[in-house]
Amino acid sequence: MGRRGGPRPGTTALGLGLGLGLALLTACAGPDGPGRPDPAPASPAPSAAPSASPSASRAVPSTVSDAELCATIVAHWSREVLDSGTYGDYQSMGLSNGQYEILRDVVDAARAVRRDQGAAAADELIDRRARIACAERYRDGTPTGGPWQ
């Protein structure tokens, strides 16, 4: 510290931040202070199963097509709208305008089916209609009318 309680001349904010970070890291090294690691947990987490090989522990990201993503999100929000009875803002739902149009068509059809055939039939219709409409929407790739089309 300098004479008046400030940092020493030539000390930068980065240097102070690194020093503070190292001090916290050292102080938090274990329950008995620096240099002693935390004791191992009594048992592994339920999802931590031993793997057969080192490569088996690496997660492989799965890819989802635009049509599948559309169908999933439209079906989710269709159920929400059907249960609540009110539509929300399509952007707050993470939908494009085109996806929102699909949602409105799906919900309108699901309301009629729920009234006439029950909730289970409406639920099946939501999945089927969302999947078909989204497949049609993305049949040639991503629509090109802009990001919210």
C-alpha cells in the first residue's frame, strides 16, 4: 500500500484483481486452510456412473433440425396457451412470426378437439399438427423472410 492507503505506484487494477483472486483461491483451498484439499464426497453423485472407456465419458452433442426445434417449441407453447386461455407475445415465447401463426392454428384446432374429444386427444393433436406444420415450414431450409418471419 502507498503512504495514504492507496495502491503502490505502478500497481494496476489487473494486478490488484489477480492478487485478490489468488488470495481468495489460496484461502478457499480447503477447510483447514491453504494447501489442504477439501475431503472427497462420501459417495459419487447419482448420475456419475463409471464409464467403460475414456472416450465414453465425452458427451456427443446432438443436432436438432430447425423443423424439430420448431415443433418442440410450438407444441410447448400451444399447451401453455391452451391451458391459460390467453395468447402471449410471440417474441417473449422465442417464436418467429411464422411459428406463432402455426401456434395459433394448432391451438384453435386443439380447443375444438379438447371440447369434443377430451384433453388426451387435444394433446396428441398438438404434437401431430406442430410436427406437420413445422416440417412444411422448414422443408426447404430456414425461411428467408428475415429472422422473425
